[in-house]
Amino acid sequence: MAQRVLVVEDDEDNRRIVTKILTLDGYEVAEAVDGHQALAMTRDWRPDLILLDLGLPGLNGWEVVK
């Protein structure tokens, strides 16, 4: 079973690049565009690793970590 990585990034180009690289390396990748979506996905999807943009609009990365 591939390890799961959640990529949380509001910039579509950055999110797409990171997702592509991780997928090519064999990871199962999910994407979130903001802090609220990231929290919901973390509860439901249970990733092994979260790559989190700290400068998200609304609920920023620091608030997500808390």
C-alpha cells in the first residue's frame, strides 16, 4: 500500500507540480486548497504526511497545525 500524502496549497500550479512529483514517486496523493478542506480531509483520509502551505487564505497553515 502506497503511503498517503496530503498536499495543502492554494496556488494551483504549485499544488499540481508537487502532486505530480509525489505521484511519480509512488505516493498516493490528495489535494486541499485551504485550511478548512485540509482539516476535513485529514479526519477522513488519514494521510501519513501533510505538506502544508503556511500562508493559506482564511484558516492559515499555523492555525491548521493548532
